[in-house]
Amino acid sequence: MHALGSTLRTLEPYPNVLAFYDGRIAGVRAFSQQPNWLDDGAYELGVCSYAIVEGTEALVYDTHISLEHARLIRRALEQRGVTSIRVVLSHWHDDHIAGNEVFADCEIIANALTADLLLRNRAKIEAKLPPIRPLILPNRTFEGELTLSVGGTTVELRQADIHSQDETLLLLPEQRLLFAGDALEDPITYVSEPDRLAAHLADLDRIAAWPFERILPNHGAPDIIADGGYGPGLVGATRRYVEKLLLAKTDPAVAAQPLPDFIAEEIAAGHVRYFSPYETVHRQNLARVAAAS
């Protein structure tokens, strides 16, 4: 067992972007041998939070999977001379908000739906293993879109209904760079709201038209993130995977395919890369979609 945060890697995909990556380490668990949300989801699959840094200002995108991780992020920023920190939450799920307490003295921004979901689920979140207690809620909300500046860098917060109905993505239009939260994931999306897949597909079409050339997801391969992220093809790959999940509801042969076959065309095109722990995610996705009305 490794101490929480001891395997955190700081990547620098762009001169003004830091990526705080942990997990995807075979045989390693970060919290406990017991089943828990931290190890069996985020850490096993790999999880990344980001910071956009310019001069003494930083915008942190998600507070990571523990207080220890959040402290390391804040320390790294302060060591670079940052004195002003704002936080944006991509959505309400545990592995994105667990470090909020470390930034309690900062502006924590979320869309209004994220704030509402956190408030409504507060008792459940604080009682989980590991607990996120106390859960620090956002202190600034927006609806739809919000534009911020980090030094001279323009950051557009754009709400979307993908993976979770309250997703917030960050677009840096001058850099043509998209921070995707969990809206896009390599190699496949994690279906958390199987009854909302039609809405997810519609918003995947919508973001495909946004002006970006590279994508930094919160769950992906560390070497690809370090090299600047994924191409726009990740959007289409995600859309086609969701469409195939819906097809699998009525086609047993499609449902029986192992993940490498299910996404063979996307792998061959280089849009995604097979990663075996996602076999479990894939089977869960199939079961959730099949059970949805």
C-alpha cells in the first residue's frame, strides 16, 4: 500500500498548464484493500486534475481524489509563485471534489446544477469510503456559460450534459484547447446516467463544433496527456461507443463482444487506446443500458 499522494505525477502538457496525474499503476492501491470508490474507480483507471497558471494566478480544474492530493496541488502552485487560486468543479462526482476543503478559502466555481447535486447528496458523499467530510460546497455558481481570465488567458466555462447532466468543460479558445472533465474519456465513457444517453449524444454533437484541436480529459493515458492531449476524434469515438451500447440492447452478438472488438475501429484509427481495467467499466455500461427503460 502506498501513501495517498505518493504516486502523484506532475505533467506539463503546455507552458501554462499543469496536469496532476495519479493511478493506472498495475497492482497498486492508494487507499485500502477493501472495496472503495477511490481505488476501484478513479485510481485504477487513472485520474487527473489540472491547473491553468499565468503569473501569480491559477485556475484549478477539480480538486482530485483526496485532501492529500489537493494539498500537493496547492503546494506545487504556491512554489511557482501563485498567490491567487480559483477552482472550477467539472461535476459533482467524488473523484472531482474530494479535495475541496484544501481550497475552502478560495473561490470555488460550479454550475448551479452541480451545486444543487452536491447539496442534495451531501450526507451520502460525507459517509462514503473514504469519506469526503466535510464536503465544501461551491461559493460561486453560473448557468450555461461563464468567461474568466487567468492573467491574459481567456477561459470559457461551458455546461454540457454528457456522462453527468451537470458537466462543466473548459475551453481555451486562443489555444484551441478543451478540458473535458468526464465528458470524454479514454478509451470509453463511464455511463453514470443510462437514461440520459440521448441527451449525451446531442451534446456530443454540440461540442464537436466547438473550436478546439486538443483535448485534456480527467481520465486518460498519462503519456498522451503529457504530450498535449487527444485529438478531436475522441468526441466521435465517444459518440459511436454510446450508439453501439444502445445497439447492444437488442443485439446479443454486439453485447457479447469484448471491449477490444467493441471499439476496434476507434483503436485502429488512433482515437483511443485499449486499457484492460475498462473491461469492467464496459460490462457495467452494458448492464446499466440494458436495465434502463
